[in-house]
Amino acid sequence: MSVTISRQCPASRRFASLLFMILLLTAGYADEAIKVPLQTRRAWDYDRPEVHFDCHFSGARLNGCEQLGTNEFRVLITPENEPINNSPWYAFKVRAAQRQTITLDLVNTYALQRGRPWLSVDGKNWHVADREQYANRVSAHPPVLRLAIGPEPVWVAAWDIVSLPQINDWMEALASRAGVEIHSAGNSIEGRPLRYFILGAATNAGLVFVIGRQHPPEITGTIGLERFVETLAGDTPLAREYRRHFQTVVVPVVNPDGVEHGHWRSNLGGVDLNRDWQDFSQPETRAVRDLFLKLAAATGGGPQLFLDFHSTGTNIFYAQPEAPGDRLPGFADRWLAGLRAQLPAFGFERDDRHNATLATGKDWVHGQWHIPSLTCEFGYQTDRLLIQHAGEMEAVGVMKLLLARFGQ
């Protein structure tokens, strides 16, 4: 950290000194707020054969690497803290001077692997490793991946990567098409902005809240969220009419530090943010809460719906149980029945009891405004095109039901 102090006037020197003190205090606060060990972004280079591993990219996670034999390596997969949800995340690149096949032992120090690794040659287009490449042996031994590599890097990850830069690019492109501005609700522990935008006119009757990536590795939730929001922002008669009457507040990434650092679950404070919607001990949840409260107070119709996009082992919706006096009673029933009828290929479950009393986003929003509040979970293994189709159908259903509810 450096500050250049002007020699031209005392005022400039005083201002620079004050700025320097602020920067020092801010850095100190961030350091104190970080409660988990940060992985070291580094490379592992081996000579015989010449093979190179590295985790120098957004969302990467590789906690260790060791050569076991001529073409055999052990990679270490470790969470940011324990205990933690069984959502193992790893992502790294590997290349070699000469084309060859190597064997990777995937050693997970905490949990079992959830599925075969995903592979890419450009970090953008992904496919699941072939069954012949991957052997998940008995529990006493780590899974093994056989990988053909050469001078061009191969990306290896638990799932296909949807990184923070990719999400930011998506936000910029959509905001440009929709003619809206991107704002910041506040900053994460490490100073990353909690970016959001609002679709619809300021005179609208009601608010819809959409958030995502409270949990860093849950990329299928991001895929569904992006298509959902794109449909709301579309140029169809339905979408245009919807935006005349409703504002949609979109916070695609609630945990940008966790996404950037390749965390399994928590933010840099070591907290599962979707269990912090009561204490609000973390700057990320406080910022989103304050944004929602401010917008709710400024909008005549008030909040109408809250959706939180996630990933898990299967497609499932967790709806906060309805209570007497709730707005839009029966909304979740009609919405999910419509989705099942419109897209039967997207099989899903529903559980209104899951985490209903924990300090989740849906619990807090429901308690605050008594509106339908749901967690939308997409399966890690669900076909990505099917997720996109489901996100589109979910958005169409939301627009139709809300417009019908208000007689539009």
C-alpha cells in the first residue's frame, strides 16, 4: 500500500496523511474480520515429467499437490473451515511440456466427492469427465482421475465454473440491454462491492427480491437465476407489462469473497451467510438487508415475493410455510403446479419444512413482510440447458401470477 504525498501545499500533505490512516484502519478491520485461513494462490512445478499445476484464477481452489510417481500426483481438497456442508469444491489448471496422460488422486480431507469432475480446455466450455477417466474407489482410497494433458492447460473442477468476473460481465451486458444501472449495496469483508440492479419503473406497485450465490460453489443456482432474470428483462409483451407494474431487485452474488476464493460454504468471516439472517453479524447480509428495507419503504406496493437461488443434490423448492395474514396465499402452490405442467421434464420436489425456523433469507423476509419466500435449488447434476429452460418457465409463471393477482 503506498500514498504519494504532494510537496506543493500543506493541505495536500494533511489530506494524504489522513487518507493513509484511513487505508491502514480499513485494512486492519478487514484483517480482523477474516476468520478463515486463505488459500495460497500458487503454482506447483515438476521436472520429471515437466508438469505444472496452478490455481491463479478467480474461483480456484487447490490446497496442495504432491508427486507420487512418474505420472501420478496427489491433489489436496480442503474446506475453508469445519464443520461444513458436504459441498466439496476444487478448481485448478494443469498442463505439461509434452503430451502425456497423468493420474490424479483427489484427496478430500473432509467429505466424499459428489460426482465426477468437470473438465474444460478454455475455462468456459465444460463437460463431465468420462466414466473411463474417473474411478471412485472404495472409501479407503481417494477417487482417481486419468487426464490427458499437453502444452495447453486443462481446467479441472468439481463443477463447471461460473466465476465472479463472468457474473459481472453478465450483469454489465444485461444492464446495458435493459437500460438500467448497476449499483452497490455495500462491500464484502475484503471490499468487493455487493452489486445489484433493479428492473422496472420506480412508480411500480410492488417489489420482487431475487438473490443468489450465498454459497460459493452453487453454480447451477446462478445458471437458473441468470435465465430467470433475462426472461423478466426480455422484450416480450408479458415482460414489458410486468415491468410496468413491478420492480425486480437482483443481487446475483451475496458472497463475492467466497466465490472469488473458492470457498465451499462460508464468507471470509467463516459464516454461512444463509444462517446469518437473524444476527446479521456479517457485512454482506447487513448490506442486503438494509437495501431491501430501504427499497420497501420507498415503494408504494411493498414487497411481494422473495426468491433465493441455490444448488443441491436434486431439483427442489423450499417454501417458507404460509401463516395467517400472508400476502398472496397459495402463490407457491399455483406457481409450482404451473411449472410442473409446463415443463414435466424438470422433475422437482418441494419441502416447506426444510430449515423453516433457521436464520435463512427466506425466513427473515417472510417474517418481515409476510410474502411468499422460496429457496430455488437446482441439482448439481441437472442438465444445464434444462436448468435454463426451467429458469425461463419460472419467470413466466411469476409474471403471470403477479399480474393476475393485481388485476393487470
